[in-house]
Amino acid sequence: MNPSIARKTAWAALLGASLFLGACVNDPEGGSAPVDPKFAKTKITSQVAGQTLLGSFQQSSEWNSTVTAPSGLEALSGVSAGMGSLKHAASLAKIAGDIDVGGGVMANLDDTGKGFATLYHKYFGPFSWIEDTAVVKWDEVARDTTIKDKNILSFKRVTAYLTGKKESAAFADADGNGLVNAVAGIDNKVKLTITVEENGVTEKTVLIVGAGKDANFDKEEDNTVLEANWTRTKSGVVIGTGAFRDADNDGVVTDNSKDCIVLAEYSDIEPKDRPLIARVDFKAKIRVFANKAGDEPVSFSYTETTKGHRTNVVTIKNREGGDEIIKGDTMTVHLETTVSLSTDTLKHATLDFVMNPGQNLKSDSDDVCYAIHITSEKQFGFERSASFNFVSATPIPHGQAPTAGTFDGEATYANGKSITLKGSFSPDGFSVTFTGPDGTAKIEYNKNGDLVSR
């Protein structure tokens, strides 16, 4: 079982440019846009306009970094509270020393006077060793050779790897009867704690799991998850938290016998394997299907803050402006970057993808994109703002870039002037009606944004 809270990330690499530190003054010709003295006399040539167009068009490839399929709810769909063969031991006769009760399982009876005995099993693999420990209630059931299922007070499995990584899964009573094995006639619950320790970081997932009406953890068809919480700590300091919560008011997080809506939330500081990210915050509703048949997204939002002090936000809205992801509906994926540093080249940027998630929300394979809207504001460089709309001639399948369609847009520059661009694009390039400070012209650009004819 993966102890990490389910994660889904979608982000955009939003618009970079060279850094220029300079002041702004008013346009000496009376224009409304501010003028950077370094660029006051710089002309907006057709080549400059072509690069502005290309820069915005290239952002449309970010369509392929937005996904509707979650990375999976491993911490829920993989939950198993079955004890299996560890419950099945022969009679634990009181003899001196540890005894082999079959299958390599050993029994220590030193504490029977305190009301319990200990079963343990340790075995080695090529890259790890595993040790299972079960504390069994010392009663008539434990001593009876005809009864295979013993009353277990606690159970723990520890796996240690040669790399230094250590994992453990511990079962404890959560219904008040002192046992972790199911007992007929009561609402059986166990507390399952999964811990992973590696490189000074500890991840812990704690779940309360119910056995269901059949009072059998090993038969998982009606098992339930009642609570699920996750923490990540580093040197004793909490750097990440998360939880799965009941989102359909049925009193459980998940029930293997029916479909359930789950609210998944987490926050993580300096997330693993993402060295440029300072913090992430994630929130989503997910439909978990009965009988562990998978899951699909219902709603989604994501925020990350980079170590460069940029904040990237991803949200999804349906045709009516609601948060629910609807099969076959026209959705808008909104990606936005804001900047807090005055020395950053970028000031603000947005990308909106008008798309359809198809009928299979568990996969990107039938996602298509219809149109892309891009805006950017920059604090430095010649180009200071741009806004473009690209409409594809045909729906764009996920994994592919737009190849043909129409566009319109405008841009402003550090000399206080602005332009508008309108036309069509194809695999060969762009056909543009360009309107700038010196009038209107018809221009052809190649796919690299270089001037072909005017």
C-alpha cells in the first residue's frame, strides 16, 4: 500500500524573458502606455511582432500538461485489513522457550501470565528483510488446537531495505473490544498506521477501517474506510498534512460495496522530487468506485509556490461555471501565475484551455481541446503584455499540439506602443493581418515566427 495521499499536479511553465532593471517614464508622444527609457526609440518591427505571436502560440503546448485523470487513490483503493494466515496457528501449548507453530511462525509464551502471547515471523529477501509480529490474547481459543482463528490484540509488519528505507504497518483495536480481528455481532473497526522513514523524512498514514456487515476483514467486498489522515515530518517538524474525508454524507470515506465521493486534501512543504517548489496545496473530490474498480475526478484545484516566489494556481470549471467535472461537457482549465518579487521578469500570466474531458474521466485518452486563451504581463524586456486567443480548426487530442485554426491578439511594448494581430495558423506558419504604429499590413510568418513575406 502506498502511504502517500493521492496526488495530482498540473502546472504551466508560464512565459520567461530576459531580466532588465530600469525605470519607466511617461510616453513623450502622449501615448497611454508607460515607456521604458531604454526602449523609447525601439521600433516594433514585423519580426518583433512575429516573435510575440510565436511566444504566445508555444504556450498552447501546455494543453498536454493538464490532465483529468488523477494519479490514483493508492492510499484508499489499496487498503487491506486482512490478517490472513497469521491468525491461523496451532495450539499454543505452554512450554519453555520459543516454539515453531508452523510455516516459520514462532511463538513466545513468556508473557502468558500477563494475558498474551507473541507470534513472530522474520524472513529475508535479496534487498530487504521483513518481520511480522502478532500479539495474541492468551485464552482458551489460543490453547485450543481445533480453533484456527486466534484473538489478536495487535499486529505489526516491518520492512527494512538495504538503502536505509524502512516501512511499517501496524494494526490496533478501534472499536473498544481490544481485538484487531473481527468478532461476530459487533461493528468491527481497526486502526491501521503505515509509516515510511527515509533520509530523515517520515510519512505516516493513519486509517480507521471497518470490517462491514460480514464481520470479516479478509473478505473485503464490504470493508469501509472511516477515517484517513496523512502527515510528513522532517527532523520532527511537520512539513506536510493531508486527509481523505466523507464528501457524500454517507458516514464513511469509502465503502467497497458501493460508489463513494471522497474529498482529498493535502499541503506539502518542499515536496519530494520537486526541488524548485516551496509548497503545494491540493484539493479534489474523487468518485471511488465499488469493489476497488478505480476512481475518477469530480472536482479539482491546485496551488504551488515556487522557491522563486511565483504562485501557480490550477482550477477547472464546467460550462455553467461550477466546479464539477462533467463527462462530455465543455470545461475550462485555468492556469494562473502571480509574482511577488519586483525583480522577477514576469508580473502575471494566465492560460485557459477550453476542452472536453470525454466520457472516460479516468483517462486522458479521449480528452480534446477546442481553444486556448493566453495573457502575460512582464516587468522587464521590450514586450510588456500580450493577450491571444487561439481557436483550433478541429478538436486537439490530448498529447498533440494545435496545428491549424484562427487567432487574434494584441501586445504592448516598453516604447509605449501597441499592436494587434489577427489571422490563421497552419503547420507551415502564420498568415497575419498586422496593425501597428505605422499602419496595417498582411504578413506571412513561418512556424518559427520568422518573416517570410510582407
